[in-house]
Amino acid sequence: MGRLLKKQVEIAKLQRAKRQRNPMVEKPRDLEERTALFAEQVRLFVQGLPRTISNIEDVKQLVRASGSVAANCIEANEALGDKDRVMRFRICRKEAKECQLWLRLVHTGQVVETIERQAGLRQEAHELKLVFSAIIKKLE
């Protein structure tokens, strides 16, 4: 019985560590919440980046684009009509693509944890782009 408990504790620790490195592992089902969480995680990620001239500019763009994904998702859910809704989701998709670019360009340094977080955020931006594409296709 003691071995089983120790094994469960080890598994829980590994899962917690994995979530801390890549907080987007457990994604919320609510798209507004998911996009807001993405924007929050981007803001946490950029705090640990090296302060280089290129990073300063790229980070500004990344923060704006990630916030725009969340804001336009809210706007899409509150749209006045179907055309407005499709347009807002198109903007969400465009901003998610932009996030992918800025996450690719930003310099992380040599810290493995930061590189892993960058990869996780790039993956989330890609998945959000696919979600928005599916929504747009369904609405059109």
C-alpha cells in the first residue's frame, strides 16, 4: 500500500511540474476563458525574457495580439449579426496567426524552461487558429 501511495504522489508531482512548464496543458472548454488564459500566459511568459532591442518590440506586438484574440472572441460572442460574428472570428484567427509569428521571433535565451513555455504557447496559438478556422467554416 505504501508503494502505491508513493507512486501516486510522484505522478501528481510530475503532472504539476508539467502544468507549470506548460500551463496550457489543461485547456478550458469555454473559448472566451481559453483565449483569456492564453493572453494571461503570454504576459507571464514575456516577463522572463531577455531585454534586447528586438525582444522589446516583438514582445509589445505579442502582448497586443494575444489580448486581441481574447477581446475579439468576446466581441464575436456578443455580435449583432452573423456577418459581424464571422468577421470577429476572422480577426481572432488573424491575431492568433500573428501570435504564432511573434512567439517564433522572440528570443528566449538558453533557458530550457523558457524554450518549453514558448513551444507550448506556439502550440496553443496554432490550436486556437484551427478552432477559429473551424468556427468560421461552420458559420459561412
